[in-house]
Amino acid sequence: MSQTTHRFSRVLGQAAVVLLSAGALGSAACETADPIPTEPPGERWVMVWSDEFEGPAGQLPDATKWTFDVGGGGWGNNQLEYDTDRPENASLDGEGNLAITARAESYQGNDYTSARLKTQGLFERAYGRFEARIQLPLGAGLWPAFWLLGADIAEVGWPECGEIDVMEYRGQEPWAAHGAMHGPGYSGGDPLSGSFLLDGDDTFANGFHTFAVEWDPSRVAWSVDGTVYFVATPTQLGDRRWVFNHPFFILVNLAVGGNYVGPPDPSVFPATMLVDYVRVFERAGAQ
């Protein structure tokens, strides 16, 4: 979940799909396109990993599937929270959801706490469909994300490892979800990226939505609730390298503040991101 810059306009009265090209890859473009229907997982897909977050309220997430990034150094984006492994910040809600809660509290030198979960060292995979059903919080300065990082990050660093942001969101713009791809020469404020805008006055805080990518060796497609809104391929990179041909691990987190969203509104805390499930599929017949 690196710093990204998105430019878009809201379109009322219809679902809007906004395709963006990074400034580093040519002149900036902003256009609307008709939504592209896509099939939900079915016979074409076989589930290979999931967490449905079933269990009693207050229980920590399954330690065989998730570990925590713990710390409060800003994570390269000037984030304001200290991410903990406490149930106060990440635990099951007893209703089949993972609740990641950001709190305004002084902790380890930071003014906020939250949580950042990952499957690093536990589950890593190249290619397939990665999806999560999430209800997002509302409020300025909240930065939830569902994303993937290259499993070789410790060896090659970022952005050489690659990053796929399945979903990023600004709490002050609750009608818009964003997807992005970062790699060498197209990272930080200049990724390949796209945005999905909800209808009218609807927001992603009003209920659950399914965010997904379908990742193949030479194509990544982003969707919200089954509608593809952005597709990236190696041809869009020119002479820049496509680094999405090796295993990635999953992250889900709720950041506070930072370069992408700005300072938080103190009135929004505690703020909770609810994750109904995270699932990974492979194409039927894949080896």
C-alpha cells in the first residue's frame, strides 16, 4: 500500500469506471468506460485458500493463516498509527467477520493504533483470483487496503518485488475504490491505476462489497462486485519490466493518515473495517 496519486471525477446517476494512466508512463488520461461484466467464481475456478473468519468475538485471527506487521514508523507513507497484534485492533466479531479497528490512543509514541495483517511465510501464490468481501469505514484520514506484495521483497526490495493493490480507499471519498500496480519505474505516485465509483449517493461504508483481481501471467484485471473496471498488461509498460511472475502474499490493513489520505478527523474514531472473507482461487485445470 504505497503512496499513489489518483485523478478522477465523480459521475452521478450511474456506476462510473475511471481508467487512469500514470504520469511516468505517458500523458495522464481520465475517461469513463462502460462496465465490463465478469463471471463470479464458479466452474472456471477452484478455491485453494480462504479464511471465513468464523469464531467467537474477541478471538485473534487464525495464526496458521495470518501474522502481523507490528510497528509505528510510518511504513514509508508517513502513516500515523502504531500497528499492533492486540485483539483491540484486530479480532473476530463473532458474526463471521474480521474487525480491524483504528483507535485514537497514545501507544508506543504514536497517537493512533490499528492493525496490519499478512500471510507472508504462511501463504504465497502466483496467479489466480484473489478476492475479499469488505465493508469499509467512513471518515477523513482513514486508509484501508487489501493488497499483495511480492514474496521476494526481503531479497530484492520494493518496488522490484512488485505490488498489486486490489483495493485502496480514502475515507473522505467513500464512493470511490481504487486499484493499482507498482513495479520498477511505475511506483509510488506513478503506478498503473484505475478507480471504480459507486452510484449516486451510495458509499462503500453502507455495506459489504467484493473486491478482486484476476491475475494471469500477462494480465491483471480489477473488479468490484463482479464488474471489471481496470486491466493492466505488459504492453502498457513500454520498456519498463513486468515483475508479476512470481509468488505474492496477501495483506489487509487499516492505516491512519499518511501521504495518500492526509490527516484524520478525530471524530471518526474508533473506526472499523469489517472483512467477511478472503479467498484465493486457481483456474480450473491449472497445474
